[in-house]
Amino acid sequence: MTVSVARYRTAMSRTALSRPLATALADELIDPSVSVFDYGCGRGDDLRSLKALGYMAEGWDPTHRPDGERRAADVINLGYVVNVIEHPAERAQTLRSAWALARRLLVVSSRLVWDSRGLAGRPFGDGLVTSTGTFQKFYQQAELAAWIEQTLGIQPLAAAPGIFYVFRDPSSAQEFLANRVYSYRPRVRIDPHVIYEAHREILAPLFEFMTAHARPPRPGDLASENELGLKTTFGSIGRGMRLIRQVTDDTHWEKVAIQRRSELLIYIALSRFRRRPKFSQLTSALAKDIKALFGTYQAACAQADRLLFASGDPAMVYVSARNSAIGKQTPTALYVHRTALAELPPLLQVYEGCARVLSGTVELANMIKLSVLQPQVSYLSYPRFDRDAHPTLAAAVTVHLQKLSVDWRDYSHSENPPLLHRKEEFLGSDDQRRQLYMKLTRAEQRVGLYEHPERIGTLHGWHEVLAERGVTVHGHRLRRSIVDPRADMRTP
């Protein structure tokens, strides 16, 4: 039986920028100096959005812009195109054609298996024909990565679920990977000093470089105008550095060096998943940092491998999680807010990083659950974390490291979703929100809201306990249910 596929019906109309391009913008891979070509642009909504934002963007589509010229650009977007092509050979050729036009970066995206839930259709080839007559091929995350690599001969990098980057220059890929390691910089106290205060603005780029790289800048590391300003004001960059060290504590820079070494070890450990690059393939800044902090690339790789292997040992993960000063402990997992990930022990950061190698960055996920009983990491979305004292779960993406699978579950329409308590426990040590959240927790403890933790893990159970205790939560304050302004139960 012949099946007619209506490809023209797959072009969606949208008012916001599509996920692949929004992801590339968030990852700072597109800026006004970069040309973008949308290969299979549909009705051109992304083109209009990009141009309105001041970006150089053109596009082509076989149905809606068939006369447009397919031209090379710095960034080529192949957005949700391969999944609507019913012939595997044509699908692969489309990917190769788009890659041939990419000077710097190809962004490839497709719908994933979880998008097919509840979708009616008839099996056809390696996908299905929907009730509207369109074809859809739904990929597993790892399957999509393997297909891209097999077709192009280049290993793609997971940007997000269903979205991959293919870099033309290996050093650009390494720079992107290094920048994805979460960074934490300890607070610094600057002693009063007349000369420093008078030249704080000139010293700022040098201070920022020393903080980010934990080493003195080499020629070419700073912008030429910043180098000139430092040399004109102080005679040399070294004198500027000595002034900075004079007004800060030596222990601060020791902490900076420890943190930078950890970041580099995490990056190098995770690079093993993608055929670890040669030293010559690293960016100049990365190579200098590694040499300054480890002596040799080989020494850094040896330490990173030990860290990577330890992250695959369930006992080491368990011990590291239980000894972590950051995050909320439960019998099965360690939960931590995304902003505090960089304060976790390096082994746990590698553990989480292994999951992100497969899934990419899960947008809107602000809570990470590190399982200590099985090798899996979940990325949880609590959209109202900052607003609600007890926010509810909207969605969860779980990465199974043994199965190499990524799954998604939607809670946004649930009548009884899970919710959070003791929000301060998820945050980093310096987070300014901790004090506010701790006051509420103490007030809730005083009235016995946590006496039966098995009852309060979901929205209905929590409301039942609140009603039994005769209290309500307004903002981050606990009040008696009777409306009485004198009954505010905040901790003084």
C-alpha cells in the first residue's frame, strides 16, 4: 500500500525562537558578528526573530522558500528537519548537505521518543505517519548522537535533549566543553588601600583573569587596551598583580587555585567520553592553565582518569554524597540546586557531568537529584522555586547511565505533584536566600509540620498537615489560619 506523506504540514508557526536556536544563543555560540543559515526554515519565523534581535540570518525551505539560495554560514541550523524525512538515505544526505555549509557550527535537532506519547499514527519505515499525514522519526538521545556521528564521521556534543552541536574546529569544541564545567569562586575580602581604590577599574580585568585562571596572565591573555592601561599606570602587569595580592588574603588565592584545578580535572575527566583531545587541540588559555596548575598535560590526565573511574564506583559515589557539605540528603539520593553544583565534591561533579554528556543541558531544570543507589541523575524543574515556599515539581528528566537512556516525565498537570521543604538545604554556602528559607523552616518545625515526613512529600498531604495544625504559608511566612495580624509566626 502506498502511503502519501505531507511534509509541507510539518512547518510550525511560532512566535518565540525555536529551542535549538535559543539554546545556541544561551550557550553564546551566536552573536551579532556570526552569520546564521536556517536549513529547512519552514515559514521563516526563526529568521524574523533573529533579524529583529539584530542577527544576520538567512534560510531555505523546500516548500516555503524553494527559490532561496542554500549558502554557507558560520552557524547552520538543521532544526527538526531530519525527523520528518521518511527515507533514511535522504535523511542522511540532508544532514551531510547542511554540514557542508557550516563554517563553524552545525546545530542538529530532532524530536525524541518521549514526544510520541499519546500520538496517534501508523507505523511506516523506521517511524510513523501521523493522523495529519506527516512522517515522524522519534529518536532516543543516544541513537540520535550515534546517527550523526556515523553520517558525518564527527562526534557531536549534546547541547540539550534532542539537540546536538557539531563543531568544525576541534579547539572550539573543547572550549565549549570547558565552559560547561560549573564554576564557583569564593568570596574575597579586599583590605582598604588608597592606590587600589583609585585604580580599581584599571585593575578589574587583571583581577578577573587571576580569579578565573588562577595564574598570572601571559602575553596576549589580556586585551591590548587592558595591558596598556596596566603598564601605563603601574609600569608593568606584575606590579598590578602585587598590589592585588597586597589587598587580598593569600588563603583566598589558594582556594581559587584549588577550585580551578578541580574545574580542569572535571573537564579533562569528561573529555574521555569524546576521544580526549591532544594538547595541541586545546585553546591557548586552557593549555596555559593546565601547564601552570599541573605541570604537564599527562599529569593532569592521569589525575582526571582516577577521578573518572572513582565516579563510576557506587561505593565512592555513596561515600562522597554522604560526606558532602552541600545539598539535601535523603536515603536514596543527594539533592542540590543548580546554583550550588560547583560546590559539590569533584567526584560528584564528574558523576553529574557524565549524565550531561548524554543529555546535554536540561533547560528549566533548577534541581539535580544524584542517586546513591543506582547510576542515574535526574534534572528536576521547579518553576516557582524562588516564589513559593514549597514549590511543586513540573517535570523531570532522568539519565540512566548504565542504560545510556534519557527519559522525561511531566508533572505539570498532576493534581498531587511532589513538593519541596527546607529549601535552604539545597543551596550553596554563600547563597543569600538561605537565611530567609531557614527562618520559615524553624517556624514550621516549632508547630510540628515535619513530625511525619512520609505525609508531606506531595501537595495534598502537605495541605492536610497544614490544616490539621491550623496554619497557612504566605510567601515565606507561617501564619495561623485565623486571620489575625498579631499571629505572624516569623522567627524574630
